[in-house]
Amino acid sequence: MLGRSALSRAGGFRPENLGQNALAMIGNLCFTLFVVGVLVFTIIAATYEPEDPLFHPSTKMTSFLTSKSNATFKADDTVVKTGEDFMGPNQTAFATFINITDVENPENTPEVTSTDCDVNAPIDCKDPEVFHLMMKATIEQFKDIHFYKFGKPTPGSNDSTCDMAWRFRPKDGKTAAFYKDYRRFVITRSADCAITVAGMGEYHSGVNARKRKRNQKPGFEKVPEKEEQQNLLPVVGETVNDSLPVVESENVFSHGKYLFYTGGGDRCKSMNHYLWSFLCALGEAQYLNRTLVMDLSLCLSSIYTSSGQDEEGKDFRFYFDFEHLKESASVLDQGQFWLDWDKWQKKDGLTLNLVEDFRITPMKLAEVKDALIMRKFGTVEPDNYWYRVCEGETESVVQRPWHLLWKSRRLMDIVSAIATKLSVDTEVFLRGKKQIETFNDLTNDCKDGLNTCNNAAT
């Protein structure tokens, strides 16, 4: 019996039964692991106690409820950059500056004999000899800048002065822009009628040469091969025409399409924040082929003011080149727009489409027929920032037109004037500084009196 039972038990391990036994063992093992996993998860879920923000101090509560996201905009406290800062350096235009060797003496200048010489005769500012003399004096005076164009001289305040304008750029300038200066020159004539430049006025002193007159002959310049690229660069110092654009007629206004942004949390923020939002609005207007109705009154953030307070009522045109903007894009001042809207809206049946959700993309507004699309932003930041419109799928469709927004030439003209003044003061300062340093070097070992000087110092 015992032997028979042993053989019967051993039968379960016969070769033909090994596959079934292996499958059964694997199944039991997997089931065991599953049960253990469920048990561990149940224990963790039962014992875990998440932090409840409602029981946190007020500071943590505020942090919990306040969104830390500022979407695609990243705070940047560096120098504000505008369109001209992103323009590729035009090496062709910048390389063709005027050297003093380019200014040759005029040919066929008649010789003046002593009998023909009138020392007291008025200086003829149109004389090529006077023109070349003034150009040479200017190039020799300002060795740290490159000159690209000289305008024809015009008579100054009396018979011995001439005014001349020129276009220039600092040798080490980084901005893709030209600058304009115009100064008054004092010209003297010697006994043998030789003329010299006796003096040169301050920055922008030659007011008679400021604006080029009609039919005036061109001055002296070296024209680059790609002149059209040079003409696209801003020229600081030219007369600025940043008057507000006006709609020509009721018919033109009524057939126009407009976009207006109102409200939001962008006001009194940094200039970088303002640009990021404003260019989003301008980009959407261009995408929708609409005129952007804009508020030219800015709030200057406290980070830029001497009072340390936000200052309202600043003019957009003082900080940005509105002349370039209005010539390159379709924009209207909101004050003028609402006057026209009130006059003709009911009469011509003009309709308004109000959009209060930034998640309504410009693509969804492309087929809107209403005369005015008004995007209204709320009070909860950061969802009330204008630039939220240009996020997500819109980012690849609506491009910010950086090339349309340049720094104000009025502001840059002030900067140029200060820089010009400082360059003169700096030269005087450096000369004085060098003399002081030389004196200090000589007396370095004589601090306790001349008799204590180190012999090596001599």
C-alpha cells in the first residue's frame, strides 16, 4: 500500500504534467503580487493626510490662491528693446562712411589775387570750397563717429556764419539707426582771402540747416550698393511728424474695420510688459486686417519715475516713434475714434462685437463682420493681460510686428544731445584725470613729506 501510494503521488510530477504545474504556479504568484499591491495602496491611501491650505497661515493661503504663472511673458528688467534693436546690422550701409580723404578740394577753384580780395565780403556758404572746408573740420573734430552724409551749407545768423547738417553714427554704435546733427560754423577770411573755420557751435545749433528745403541740391554722401536698406533705418534728429491720423470722411470710417483692447492689468507695468501686450494687440489687428484703436496715454511705472510712484498721462509719442508706426500700420487714437463713432455709428448702422474671454482666438474672429471688435479684459491677473490672446495655438499664427515699433526719435534726440555733451566733458575729465594720476604717481612715496620720498621713485 505504501509503495503504491508513493507511486501515485509521484505521478503528479510526470513529464506530461510539468507544463500545467508551471502555469498554475505562475498564476498563483501573479495573483499574490496583485493582492499585495492592492493592500499597500489601500494602506497608503488610508494613512496619507495632504496639507490643507485652509489651515495654513494667511501668507500661505495667499500663495495658494494666487497664480504664479505669467504665461509666456518673462519679467525682464534689462534695457527696453524695440524694432530697430532686432534689425540685422546693415554692414553695407554702415561700412560706406565718409573718410576725410573722400573730401577732396573742389576743382577749378579760381585763384584770387590780392587786388581781387575783399576781406570784409560776406562768406558764400554755397561756395564748394566753404562746403569742403566745413566737412573736413567736422570730421577732424569728431574722431569717434562715422559720417554718412553732409547736407549743403546754408547761411547762418550773419555774413560770417554757415549752418550745415550731417548724418552720423557712433563708431561703436550697436543700434541699427542713423543720427542727425546740425551746427553753426564761424568762417573767417585772412588777408590773402584764405578761409578757415574759426569756431563750431553746440549740438543742433545750426537751425537753418535742420530741414531740407524743396529743390535743394543734394549734399555729399557715399551711396551704398543697397540704398533701399539704408532708407529703412530710423534717422534721429530729423523733423518729426507724429500728428494724430484723421479719418478722411464718413464713408471711409463707415467702411473700415476696427479692433480695440480695453481694461486689463497691463497698465503701469514695466515697458517690456507693455510692449509684449501692445504688440500682441497690433499683431492681431494686422491678422484680422483691422485698424487698431489705441490709447496714446500711458502710465509710467514707478520703476522709471523719480517720485517712486506710478505716473499717468504720459504720451506714447514721447517714448515710441509714432510717425513710423502710423506710416507702417493702420492705427487710430481712441479719442478721435470715439468722436467719429458717436457721430456715425447709429446713422450708418455700425455694429460692435464684444469679446470678454481671451481664449477666443483671433482665428475664431476672422469671419466677424462687425465694424468694431472690442476685447474687454477683467481684473484677475494674469488672465487679464493682453498678451494672453497671443498664447497657445495663436502663437504660431499671429506674429508680433516688432519692426513697426521704434524708439521715439524725440527721446533719442535728447539722448544724443546728452551723449554729445558728455563726450566733450569726458575728454576734459580724462585729461584732468590723467594729470592727477601723474601727480599721484610722482608723489606716491612722499606721503609723509618731500624728504621721505623713496629714491627709487625718482
